[in-house]
Amino acid sequence: MPETLKKRRDFLAAARGRRIARAAFVLQALDRGDNGPARVGYTCSKKVGNAVARNRAKRRLREAARMIIPSNGRPGFDYVLIGRRNVTSEIGFADLCDELQSSLEKVHQES
């Protein structure tokens, strides 16, 4: 399981990195320049819905990241997954995982 981003400064730093927009989420990725483990942060704004909807979206993103990032993420990267309204919690889980995998491939292809 990848480490979790918890500090605001880490989220702000990742926002300055690469950005890949998908239907179900937005992926932000930043190469920290070290060989530490990959770290992942999750966020959903109030546009996603009430607390129940936001938590459901984050749970789905967390599980997808748990399955995909250990094999497709790179050490030394910070990733932030941003949920989208009405899509993150409704899209099929296999589709969500596929989008995450293709997003990671695209981020690492560009770097």
C-alpha cells in the first residue's frame, strides 16, 4: 500500500506537477527527485456532493490506488487523485482502475 499524503504543502506541491484529466478523476503527479516510496493523496471538493458522496468517492479512489499504484507507480513520485462530481462514485470500478492505470502510463511517458 502506498504512503498517504497528509500535509497541505504536499498537496500544493503536487498541484505544480503534471496534470492528467480523466472522466472519473484528475490525477496530479510530481517527481520529488528522491528514491522514497510513492505517496498518494485523495481529495474531493464540495462540488462532488455531501459528506457521504465525498467519502464514497474517496474510498473508491483509495481502493483503486491500492490496487494499481504499487505495480504502475514510480518511487519518488507524489500522486493526488481528485474526485469528480457524479462520476467517481458512479463509474464501474474496473473502468476506474483502467483510467488510473492509463493515466499513470501517460504521466510517466511524458517524464
